[in-house]
Amino acid sequence: MLEQLLNTIILGLIQGVAEWLPISSTAHLITAEHFLGLAATPLFGIILHLGTLVVVAFYFRKEIKNIIAALAHLDFKSEYGQLIPLIVGATIPYRSNRFTLR
């Protein structure tokens, strides 16, 4: 039980640090699981990512509130309103055939 708690804390710390870096936090989790000899479920990875989302939303809560307020007022000229089209564009999935494995 204590070993499992320690492994969970280690994976949580890896997720927390790797999420802020321009690298794949998921790859780091998989690598850590391999070296720690763990077999974490996909649900565990989802919970770690959900925890990261909550922390990021809390940290940027003022900015998120201002962006939502700008959207509610259809104010696309303010500092936060100008971010709305960029956020929408960044969330559109893009599929490139350039790197497709065959």
C-alpha cells in the first residue's frame, strides 16, 4: 500500500513538472511506469491529466474569467477578446497526410 502511494506520488510529480514543459508528459509517464515496473491503467493517466487541467484552470482563473466575459459581450477588440479566435483556431483538429505511416 505504501509502495503504491509512493509510486502514485512520483507519477503525479512527473506529470506536474512535465506538463509545463514543451514535451509530452504522457511519454514521461509511460517511461516512468516502465522503469518503476508499474502497470497503471488508462483511467489513472486520465485522472492525472484531469488533475493537471484543474490546476492550470485554477492558476489562470482570472484570465479565463476575462476571456469568457469578453466572449459574452462579443468584445473581440479587447486584449482578452483578441485571444478568442486564436483559442478557437488552436482547438481545431488538423490532419496532415504528410507524416502518415503506411
